[in-house]
Amino acid sequence: MSRILRTGGSLAACTYVHGKRALTDLLIKYYYGPIGWFAKPFLSEDDVSRLLDSSFDCRSRQLFRSMLVFNARRRQA
């Protein structure tokens, strides 16, 4: 994401967070993953936060069950 987004550009996105709800984890593992709707690796909330914080300044970040919704801006190089 940081490679294709210009410096200072905004990114609004959401991602699945592994380990927050057992039912969602099972659905992802046995149904949505095998049919190709979700691809590994499935990251924990800490892993996603660490990846975001390495290249972005997060303006907002909210967790809704197993979905992390965030709005971030790419840091100046």
C-alpha cells in the first residue's frame, strides 16, 4: 500500500483480524479462505497495527468484531 500511495495520500480501508471471534475465524478458515475470498496470512490486531504504524499515520482505527476499519495518511519520506 505504501509503495503505490503517494506521500501524504489518504487510505481508508478495512481488514479481517484473526483471533477476535471464534465463529468468524472458523468461517474464514473452512469456507471463505478455501473459496478464495480471503487469503493468508491472517493477521492479529497487533500485527495489523504494527504494519500500519510502520508506514502510515492512523487518523482513526476502530474494531468492529473481527473487522478493523481505519483511515490513515502515508508518512512523509
